[in-house]
Amino acid sequence: MRVGVFGGSFNPIHTGHINLGLSLCKQGKVDELWFVVSPLNPLKQSCTDLLADEARLHLAQLAVETHPQLHVCDIEMHLPRPSYMVDTLSELRKQNPNDELVLVIGADNWLRFPQWRSSQEIMRHHRLLIYPRPGYDIDASTLPSGVQMVKTQLFDISSTQIRQAIAAGNYHGRGLNPRVWKEIKQNKYYL
């Protein structure tokens, strides 16, 4: 089976994430997509409004529960921190030796991929699928072997925008699975 590995803090997971996963499956780029919920991206500054690991995992599980090709993976919660994708992929290969693991990253992350720990090792073991992000243009003809730009819809939504709107009291659920939004409201997340 070809498994897309899509890492992120998913703080919170939104419909852009879900639609990307569904699009990659529908296009046949992957058979399944696993959302690897990360404790914290080592290349990002500390996030003061990062929900607890368990809360983000639960929200992600709510978001994918009606989509059998999408799954939530908590492997990084059990690995040494900070979590690096090279280690995550290595552990996933050990646990899933019969699957082809394909790394899914945004165009913004591709542009800083050389800064990732052991980025060349990742490319030796895995194909990469790069999805478009607003403001990050990539010339597909310059991509190395094993790295492919995929055509997916651009979603004008971000977890940061959602958190800021919730904190400001002017968010009404656009871009979130209704069950995820209900859970956020009930638990007063991001206030």
C-alpha cells in the first residue's frame, strides 16, 4: 500500500488538511493518508497557543472519522523530542515494512527542506509529494528525481487564522468539521 505521511501540529486540523488528503487519494497519488500529529515542529518558534497533544489528536480523529482513507498517527508522541521527520519515517518503515511511505509537504516546507534534519536521507528512502501553498511558487521542472508537485486546490484557510479568530470572538466554524468546531467550543480551546 502507498501511504502518504503528512506531518504537522494540526492546531487545529481544518478542512484544507482533510480536502488535501482526500484529493491525493482520489488522484491515486496515495492509497491512504496519515496525519502525523507532531508535538511541535522543530523549525517553528514555540507556539503559545498549542493545544495539548491529546486534544489535537482527538480533534484530528473527529475530522477523519467519516473518511476511511484518512488516518491519524500518534507515533511522534512516542518518539524522543524534538521530533524530526527523518526519525518518524524511519520508525514508520520499521512498523510498516510492506508499505511505501510517501512524504507529503507544502511548497513552503519544500523551500526550506534543506534545513530539515537529514533531508538527503529522507529523499534516499522516500518519494515526496509537494502541494501548492499561496505565495510559494515552485518550478516543477527544477525538482529532483523522486519529488513531484501535485495539483490540488488552494485553500484560503490556516490554523493560525482560525485560532486568532476564535481568540477574537469572531469565528463561526467556517473551515472546520462541525464535530471539531463543537469540541473546540465545548472545551473553550484557543480562548
